[in-house]
Amino acid sequence: MLKTIIRDQEAAFLDQKQRYESRIEFLEERLRLLQNELFRRSSEKRPVEEDPRQLHLFNEAEVSAEEKPVTEEIEVPAHTRQKPRRKPLPEHLPRVEVIHDIVEEEKICACGATLSRIGEEVSEKLDIIPARVQVIRTIRPKYACKGCEGVESEGGAVRIAEPPPEMIPKGIATAGTLAYVATAKYADGTPLYRLSKILERYGIEIPRSTMASWMVMAGDRCRLIMEMLQRELKSGALINCDETPVQVLFEPGRANTTDSYMWVFRGGDPQKPVVLFHYAPTRSGDVPREILEGYQGYLQTDAFSAYDQFDRPGSRIVLIGCMAHVRRNFVKVIDARGKGAKKTGSAEVALEYIRKLYAIEKVARERKLTPDEIRALRKKEAEPILKEFKAWMKGRLPQTPPKGLLGKALSYALNHWHKLIRYLEDGRIPIDNNMAENAIRPFVVGRKNWLFNGHPNGAKAAATLYSLIETARACGLEPYQYLRYLFERLPFARSEEDHLALLPQMLTPEQLTRSLQ
């Protein structure tokens, strides 16, 4: 009886010890992951494992230390080395010609004849002129009749021209000033208080509150442009979507520490895409449903549950998964390992499968294949890899603790597998959602500098100006030049055609450069 009690207690102790060790291992894994997220490099690229059949270039001495040297004469064929060339300066930049000529005396040959010009050597150098601050004085002459002193005139005693339409009537900010402030904050991530300090060096005192109100008013004047961009967004076959938190103060009914969200949608014509930012106080599925109302096509996102509403039979929208998120989960497994862990585990196997899939996409880009050719290439090469990858994960999942990072990575991939493989259907669909993540990155970088929006109106204006700037960039336009062009002409726009002509998709860099000259 006593032996039985002791045996049962030992079994209970061992079971409890095993559970504690498992829990400790789980917590240590999470700790290493958090440390890596704080201090590790941001890139997810991993070094390719060395193939033992290939030459070890950097440890060649150790590998061949015990091998006998073999002398053999080999003939190395002649080869040409391509000389690196500097990338030419953009053609749309204005040119100032400076001629350095020889003196007139040197243009006479020793025989007495005048030298003839047979050519020239031209070199181009980049010259940057710092911001030039100037004051635009608008003068409106007044006229009056000295004969009747306006008694017989129906228009009043004094006549004067109407003031020209402006983005901010009666304000001191011109279109160029508004474009400068908007570009500095939303394209370059410069906080308004810092921009105010920069202007102080020119002897100009403009409080950041004034500049903030300028941005709100400028964003409000661009509402019709934003409506047109939203229609243009839904004109293509693919939309990429992502969202990120943003802190907004004085949101009605909410604490200042509550997260709001900035959403980004990238779509339209792939050659001249639309990048649309949208501010919302919540992360609700109502936001993408409202923005994408009437859209029919592919929607590529991460696995956030707000998008699940589109993944149902009969939906006009086909939901596509993101392979980069799958890869990210397996990278976390490697980053959370201890120093003594082996480096040829399941995470490396999964990443090798994913690397092969991305290698196929790289081939398609380098060969500049058409969508139909990309679809055929994926069908032939990527589909077998995906089938093998899925079978491997299904076999590995039962052997893996479900709460560990590896178990979560496997479950994530398998649970969303039907969305992950849909990119095989159409060559226009990328393998991941990186286009949306790249589109929202300027906002995330800027947020590190200005930290929060002071009011919901400021957040809405930020969404508008980010949309204009990032769409201009995606269309190959310089942000400041585009915003100045837009702000100069928008007050004169009356019809829908006038507004349509101001979209970034309708302009070229050359047009903007000519408009500033």
C-alpha cells in the first residue's frame, strides 16, 4: 500500500515537473522573441544554408587543411569587365548651361587660320538651392469717377477686381506654402513644431497651430478629388489593404490613449495606381465594406478577421492571403531560439519551401512575363511546391505543441491555405501583400516623429494628404510639385472634368516641371 502511494506521488511529481518545464520553455521562447523584436534587424531575409556539395568560399582553408595540394594548369578565358556608370540625372529637371571656352587668342592656329568648332564635351552636375522664401504682393487697383462720384453708377462708387480664388481665402499661405508644409510633414515626417523652428531661421513666426489649421483646410478642399480617387481605386482587378494604429486626441467619447486606425488601400491601374488612406476610430469590418462598396475583384490582405466577410460563397470580392505573413511566423520561431538550439529544424524546412516560391516570382519579374505567362509558370513550378509544403505541414502539426511558436505558425498557414494558394489563379495577383505594407510605411515612419494627431479633423486631413502624396509617388510624380500644381489650380476647378484633370494619373513629371518654370 505504501509503495503504491509513493509510486503515485512520484508519477504526479514527474507530471507536474514536465508541465512546469513545458511552461518555462514556452515563456523563455516568448521572452527571446520579444528581445529579438526589440533588438534584431528588421529584415526577414535569412542566409541560405550552405550546400555541402558546393565550394566553401570563406572557410576554404579549414576544409582543405588535410588535403594534399594539387597543381594543375588551367586556362582562364579572356573576359570583359563592365565599367560602372553613374545613373543620369532626371530629364525633367531644369538645366542651366554654363560655357567654359578657351580665350580668343587660343582660337588661332599656328598657321594663322581660325580654329573651327568640331564638337563639345558636356558634363552635368547636380545643384541644390535651399528653400527660397518670398512674399507675393497682390495689388488690386481701385477706380472711381471724379465726374459724378459714382452717383450715376449702378455698381457703386469704387470699382476693384475680385480677389483671385485661393485654397485658403484671406490667409497668408500660398499654394507653394501649403505644398511645402504638407510635403515636409506627410512625405518627410517632419513635425510641425520642428517646421516652425525652421521657418524662424528666415525670420518668419508661424505657430504650429496655424500650420495645422492650414492642413485641415487644405484636406477639406480636396474632398471631391478624394471621391474620384476612391472610384479610381475600384477600377482595377486587385486591391491590397492594410491598417495600422494611430493615436488621436479629443476623439468624442473615447480616451486619448485609445487606438484609432489608419487604413490604406492600393489598387486601380497597376501602371498608375491609387494609394488611398482612410482614417477610422475603429478597426471594424464596416470600414473596408464601406470603402469597397460596389467593387468586384481580388482583395489581398493579412488574416485579420475584419476581412473574413469577403471570404464567403457568392461574394463579389475574392479574398487573397499573404505568404509574407506565413514566412514571418516561421522567422519568429528561429529568432526565439536559444543559442544552443540546432539550426536545421522545422522552421528552416518551411522557409526553404517559401524561398523556392519567391524564387519563382523573381524569375517572373526578371523575365518581365505577362500575367498569362506568370500563371502558366506558377501552375508548372509553384503548384507542386505548394502541395508538398502543405503535406509536410499537415504531417508536422500533430507532433508540435499547439501553443508554441512553431505550432502557431503551422496552424496559421494551414487555416488560411485556401486563401494563400489563390494567387495561382491570376498572374496579376502577387504572392504577398507587401504592396499595401510598403504603401503604409511612410505613415508609420512619420508617426514615429509626430506621435499622434491632435484632433479627428487632423487625422482626416492627414489621410487625405497622405493619399495625394503617396498616389503621386506611385505615379512617378514628385510630391511637392504635384501638391503645388493641385493647390494652384483646384480653386479654379468648377466641373467634374476640371477636377478629373488634377488627378495624379492624368499628369506627367514633365508637365509639373514646366508649370513651375
